Amino acid sequence: MDYRSSSSSSTTVLRRGQPFFMAVRMKDRNFDPRRDILRASFSFGPNPQVTKGTKVVLPFRMNQREFNRAPQKWDMRLHQQEGFNITFQVHIPANALVGLWRVTIETTTATPGARVDEFRFKDDIYILFNPFCRDDPVYLDNEELRKEYLMNESGKVYVGTHNRPKGRRWIYGQFSDVALPAAQLLLEQSGLNPTERGNPVQVVRAIASIINATDGFGLLEGKWEGSFEDGVCPWVWTGSSKIFEHYLRNGSKPVKYGQCWVFAAVATSIFRALGIPSRPVTNFVSARDTNHTMSVDKYFDVFGDEMKGGPDGDNQDAMWNFHAWTEVWMSRPDLQTGFNGWQAIDPTPPPQFWQKNGGEFRRGPSSVESVRRGEVGFAYDTPYLFAEVNAEVSHFQEDETSHWGFRKIRVNNYQVGRMILTKRPGADDDVSDADAEDISSLYKNPDGMSRYQKQGDGCFNSLFNQGMSSSYSDMRDRERDRDMKLFPTGSPAERLSAMNASRSVEKSQPMFEAHRPTNEDVYFDLIDQEKVAWGQPFNFQVQIQNRSQEMRTITTILSANSVYYTGVTARRLGRCDRQFVLQPGGRETMQIRISWDEYRDKIVDYGHIKIYAMASVQETKQCWSEEEDFQLEKPKLDVQIRGNPQVGQDCFATFSFMNPISVTLTECEFTFEGPGLVRAQTVKYRDVKPGEMISFVQKFMPRFNGERKLVATFNSRELGDIVGSRPIHVRD
């Protein structure tokens, strides 16, 4: 164990399924087994009872030198006795309740009616889940994986877009002095019955429900749009410990603010603190199916503008550029055989309209294997998770000739669940993302994935290691395009999996009707956007080719909008409408150029931009539409360490970057932290001029030796979310 406390006294932290020693010192005389009675009492929860397993009383017997070898029961044996000192060993069963236990020693004599005296231990003890114990449902039989998913205090949560994902460094701080108190308080607030707190399924479900704040209760309040001035911008956080500190110091009031990747990272911290192996995962192009149809429906007016809410105003389906949740490792005895292992738990709060209509807050744990198989009938909330990675995307446009006012437009090359990433065990990359692992095959049938995704343990790893990240994206998309041409609605295996899932969802059945293509002899291609630095202009274009032997009259709409990463449109950046005649074999390119001055005041938060392209052919009634996302690139924050870091000795870190835009940055600040190095703190900084290179030096004193990680962010009113990290080896 590596739990640390900032105070001189430390709290006892134990894992169930293992024994521990207790020492008792008699005050006045030796223990006499002929007349003295000694019992150790362990109590859990507000109303401990032996019959409910929330109270355990273990009698002390001088002749019991060995355990009774009943692994699912508490037990105690004498270890040694020396004068007034007695040491005994207590075995904690592998199914013990997880949380704070009160320990009391009861003494009395064999005399009938004798008084019972109680001596309570000064500090309560924490008992945690035990992934090292074979009898514990969270047992993980792999030392490398335990090291990564339980003991590692830093990691990455992946954000960005499917063609350019970025690993954002996060300090989990599961061994900090605030992690277990926060976890315990959250369990109390969740309302989970104390008798259920030994069941990892119920514990993670309860934590997922209370991490997101509702009605003034919970850890984090979510916010995805607007101003964050009354709290902390989600992208300012560098780890979980500062969030836990805010929560504990402010009377358990919800902390402002979090977004999905923050919720997933914080949940990972809590689960690891409680002893459950866990990791954040990110699904790129993630569906939010709100009406249980296994389909995300988008509606556009005759001008090609998206209609929020659809024709009736109540369609809340959405496509997030990415969505992060948490996976936990455990067996599932409540399910059929074959669904143990990784379970997905989503702590992100549901959309507000769900909340207003009594929507379900807790999503999971869902067996990842059940999602891959399309078996959505298993607990908990598996249909929702299945839709996030497999839902179809349907575009509808206003059409006065249609009997219901809209026509369905065929969607090409835009598939939900484009890539699902997590950090690879044992890997660590502060320069790029060679430590990423593509786990899409755990969620989606491999027959529906490109051959590049099936290479080795994930070609994302091997190609990144070869410096081929952009080539990987290109190859994957080309292969997917080929598959989409052969199977317009997905590969046969993927289609079968979706159909299997849809059987239990009545509303979804019309969405899986076979597509009836028209005469599609005009080829359209929305060109992928190249890497664009923040502050630089960019172009986007559609290439069109008439592959028929006749003229074609084509109407096209091309538009670009700044969007939040949840897919919600913020501001329009540019638009182009054209109608033209294309000769047989003819080619045409539509293009829009957006300058810095045109988008500088319209970009929001992370710099996501969504491009919509639509077209129709008058002669054949062919319809085409496509959408693509990309993100403006920000500079990295460079972190350098001066000297040889040593425990108890001053050390200096330098944070530097260049302002890439032609405006002065105001309200600047650096936030940084490192477990065993420095607690999370924020330091104000002066204004930064356009094009200026700045360096900020911060002194800190390492408190623990070993391999450590320092993570920092820079933020200002005009430009934020500049992130950097550096590994640090600290000597004794």
C-alpha cells in the first residue's frame, strides 16, 4: 500500500481477503483466560447488526493459534503474548463490506452480570476491495495490469477528434490524503445501503450516480456551454485531488465544473482508491441516443441548416466528437457465464431534458463483452452503451414532396464508434501519444473493423511507435471507405450485431430497414481537413465527379460551424451554396476558406469545427450528405526540470510556450501538480503579448522518491487548455 497522509498520524488502510495484526496492551495486569473475557468488535455503518453483517464480534481465545480456514468469515488467532502486551491476527474475508470500520475491544469477566467495558480505537480503519485476492470479485490476475489500473497515479484521458486524438495527462491521486475521505463521503451521500457495500457492482453504480451533482448533492457539477466564471473551467484541472479538496473543504457542496472526460478521470481515481482496477476510455464519434431507437437522427431545413430538436422540437439525439466513461474490472455473477472482465460505467450526467423528465442517472456497469455481442438485455443500461458505439446516423432534410415533410439522405463514411482509446499498460509518452491503445475490438465485432485495426495488439500502438499517426488515420479511413462502399450500412458482422441488439428495442426496428439506393452515378468526397494551428487560416472542400454518360444538374450546400465537443453548434464560420451543371465525366471542386479574423471570436472552448456537406442530383434524385469534425491545434506547454530532484531539496520547474495568435493574452495563470512532488496549485501570471515566448519558473520540494509525474496547464481569457507534462526521477 502507498496511501499517504499530510499529517503526522496515518490512517490504517487494509484490503479484504488478507490478515492484519492488532496489538493490545493491558493497563494493570496480565490477561487471565480463566476469568477474563476479551472480544474484538468491528462495526460498519450507522446501525451495525451482527445478523446483517455490519457488526462482527470475535472472541479472543488463548488456545487458538491457527485460523479456522473459512475464507468467507472473519477470524482471529493469537500471535504472541509478552507480559501486558497481546498481539493477535485478524483475517478479513474477501466479501467484507468496503469502507470505514470502527474497532472496539470489549472486556469483561466470567462473573455473571459483570460490567462490559469498551475501548474504541482512536482511528477508524478503511477496508478496501482486493484485486490481489482470488476470492475477491475484483481479482485481476496480471501484475502488469494491476500496476497500471490500480497503482499508477497518473495516466491519460483521450480527447480531440477521431482522426487526431490527443492524450490529456491526468493525476489520479488515488493515494492522496483526500481520496478515501472523499470516496467514503460520496458513498454515504449516494444512499447505498451499508449491507450492499461489499458488492462491487452496487458500489460502482452508486459512485457513478453521485459523482455528477443533482439537487445540490454530488461531487461535480457538469457544464458544457457558456461561461465558467463562477467556478473552474474543466480544462484547468490537472488531476482529481484538487476536486476532492474543494468538495471536502466546502461542506460537500458540488464542485464547479466538470465534463465527461473529467467525470471519467475522477471516477477512475475513486475506484482505484477503493481497490477496484479501473481506467478511463474514450469513444470517438459517440452517439447520444435519447429515444432508444439505436439511431441518431439529424434534421436539416431546405437551406441545409441543422434544425435543433428536429421537426417537433423534442429530438435530443446528439453526436459527440468524443465521449469518455470509465471501465472497471470485476466478475459478474449476476450475469451469464462469459461476461466477466471490463464493465463500462458512465458517471457523466444525462442531458438536462432527461433530468427534467425523471431520466435514469446511473448508467452501468454494462459488460463490455455483452456490448460486443449485441446482447443488450443484461443489466445494467446496456442498450444505451451499445447505441453509443453502434448507433446508425440518419440525416433528414425538408422536402415538400414528401408525405411527412422530410426525406432521408444517405450518409456515407460517418460511422459511430470510429475509435475507442485508453492508455496502454506500462507505456508512458509525454511527447506524443505512442502510449495509446485502441480497444475498439472489445466493443465492436472485429469483422466490422478494418484490417489495420486488427493488427497485433492494436495498430494504433505500432504505427504511433513508427511515427505514423497521420498515416494510420488515412489508412483506416480509406479501408473504412472501401467497406462502406461494399456495405453502405456497415459490415455484415456489424450489421448483424446491431440487428441482434435491436430485437429488444421496439422503437429501433424501423431504423434497420434495408437502404434502397437510387441511381448514384455522381461521386462526392468531402476532403479531410489537414492539421491547422490555432490562429492560422484553413480551407475545406468537396470534390465532385460525374461518372455517368449524361449531364447532371447538381445542388450543393457546404458549411462550417464552430461547435462544442458535444456537437452543439456555436457559431457559423462560413457557407457556400451552388447549383451547376456537370458534363459527362466532368469534375468540380467546391471550396471555402476561413481566415483567422473570420473565426477568432467565434471559436469555443476546445476549438472544434464541424463541416456539413449536402448535395442532390436533379435528374436521378440522388442525395448525399456527409459531416466531418476537426480541431484547431494548440501549442504544447514545455516542462523542464532544473537540477537533480531529491527528497527534501528545492527543485525548479520551467513552463514555457509561445503565444500563437495575434492578440494579447490576459488573465493568465499556470496550474500544476505532481503526486509526491507538489500539491495542486494555481499561480497568476502577467499578460502575454502576440507571438511572445514566455517561461515561468516554479520552485517545489519533492516529498517522496521514485518515478513521479509533473502535469501543468496554462489558461487565459483568449486562449486556454495549453497542457504539458514531464516525468521526474526523485532520489532519496
